[in-house]
Amino acid sequence: MISKLYVFNPTNEMAIANGQVSYMPPAHLRRFENDLAALPWMFAEKRDFILVGQRSGNSLKHLVDLGWEMPTIVTSPEEIPSGTKLEFSPWGWSPAIYNKLKPFFRYATAQWQEHPFSQWDNRLSHLLSRETGYRLLNEIRVLWQRFPKHYDLLEVPSPPITINNYEQLSHLFEKITPPAVVKTPWSASGRGLFRIRNYEDDPSQSDWVRGMLKRQGKVYIEKMLPRIQDVSFQFIIKNNIQYQGHNFFYTDVSGQFEGCAVGYPVNPSPHFRDTSKVREALLQGRDIVQEALERIGIETLYWGPAGIDALFFENAKKEMKLHPCLEINLRYNMGLANICLQKRIHSTARGKWKTALFKQESWTDFCKRKKRENPLKMEDKKIKKGFLPLIDADTEKLFGAWLELE
């Protein structure tokens, strides 16, 4: 039987941009990876393994106590039982994670050499950049323009402007008016963004934008759309393209990921009260994204999870439309984690799960308080209501992740 080896490395895009096998994230992001290192249990089976830096603080006992089967936490290849055959499932690929997994390659299945990522090269760096998302967006735009009646609840804005040098950046406002956003080729979870809210937010005067342009070789400029609700389409790709479902998620004012909805999201917009329209837009979005993925032949280039971030927004006519492809994430992501988590949640449950930084109140005190305020209720090993830490609640952490159902 084949097992999977998971690693939580959500800084993989930053590692790709760096390019070094010895890349080390900034201290606060290292802490994020370490504190949430066991989070891939949401994808895993009992026969699987999760590689962590240290065993302390990564216990899954509180989940086993619910009657759930959990994967095995390991810290080195010596802890993998003899005879095990592994598939490798890091959160995302990069030269650094490839180097980290090398000691485990002796357990690889016979099919490992057929994997598109069995050897790292620069082609993969470009595949995992925003260039793939924009290539996908171009295909989607062609389909949307060709079949407007079939995709009447979608709206696909013009492609972004590519900036290759400082001179182009300094003349940006001749081509685009605020609000807009600057995106780097490699970034993740709302990082790697510079928001142009007005003409005072001049990216040509930003040290961060100029530095990213120099380090990553280019940046992209997109119009900001009036946000109604974030959503993503989730796929698994291996020789074919398998749709897994959609996920509603929440972001903060800076665009960084905050959490995912369980059930229909809480949304104050009058547009979102029309659930039938939302459902139909999601079907149109799923269909156009899947066809576009097939048109670019993604299954010949990449194997693994793919999350396509999309956006319900209000257009110039004050209508709600769905932009079906803001970007593609060729990696594991919180949206797919949420879809997998639903299997352990009662079908009637509603709420959300979140990640957050803990400074004022400690993580352990927060968990104790929430357990008292909203005790867990289960039915047939599925959560129906209450609070559940998604990582070890008995070890102090700077970052936490939890589920809370009404």
C-alpha cells in the first residue's frame, strides 16, 4: 500500500523566488510553518506521514480522542517503517523542499520518476509562478467572449499589465487608474501585493515594489474589483483533471487569508442573498475553468492539487458577477483543506475555521476559553457544533488554527 509524506511549507513561492536549496523564510513565517506543521492531517489517511521539525507541539492526540484516525508524525527518514512506499506531498514544491525531501526518496514508489517534479529545473519555477494563472486567464477570456450567453453570470476583466523595468513602472498611471494592485510572480496567501488605492500610492516610489521588480524580474498590475465574496475552485490533477468542489473564504483588508466558511458564508451584501444565482455562477465558473485547464494541458505539466481563486464582485452596472480566475495555486491550499475537513463535519453545521496570530491572549488560554464558551457536540464521529483546535492546544504557539461551529 502506498503512503503519502506531507510537509507544511506555505512559503514555497518565496523559496522559488529565492532559488536556493538552503532558503530559510523570515523568522515570523518560520514560526507560522512550525506552529501549524501538523495541519496537513486534514488531507491525510491513517497510513500517511507528516514531516515536522520537532515532535513537541505537534500532537494529534486531541483528534484521535474524537475517534478519528490520524497519520503518523515523523521528524526524520529513520522513523519511516522499512518497506514503506511513499508519494511526496509537500504543501508546495520549490528547490528548498525538494532538497529537504531527498533523504526520503529511497522510499519512493516505482512511479516517482514519472512525476513531473521528480527532478527540479527552472521550467518548474515558471510553471509555479503567476504566469500560469495569466495563461489560464487568457484561455478563460477567449471562452467567455466566444460563448457570452452560456457564461452570462461571469465577467472576465482585461489581462494585467506586465512591468519589466523601472521606466515602465514610472509611466504606469498613463495606462491604468486606481484602484489597482501590484503582484509579484511568486507570492502566497495575499503576500507579495502592493495596493494602489489612489494616485498617492505610486508604486514607482515604493522601495518594496522596486526591490521586487529587481529580484523577481517583473511585476504585474491588475485593476482592483469591488469585492463581494472570495471563492476558490479546487481540483486534483494527475493524468486527468478531477474537480473537488468550491470553497468560500475570507480575507482581511490587506488581502491576506483569514479563514474559510463551513456552509454558506456570512455575507452582508444584498447580492449574495440570491443563492440560486450564486450556485449558477459557480457552475459556470467551474465549467469554464475546467475547460481552460484542459486547453493549456495542465495534466501534462503538473500533478497535485490546484486551487483557482475567484471573486464575486460588483461590476460597473452594479450587477454581481463572478471573475472565475484571479490566480491559480499549483499546491495544497486552505480551500482544499476546508473541503477535506467537511467530511468530518455534520452536514447541517455552519460556521468557519480560521488561522490567526496570538499576541494579546495566549493560544492555550484562547482554546480553554473557547472550549468553555462553545463546547464540542458530535454525532456519528462528526462535529455538529462547538470549538475545535485544529492543532495542539496544550502547547503555546504564536499562530493558531481552529474550527468554530454555531
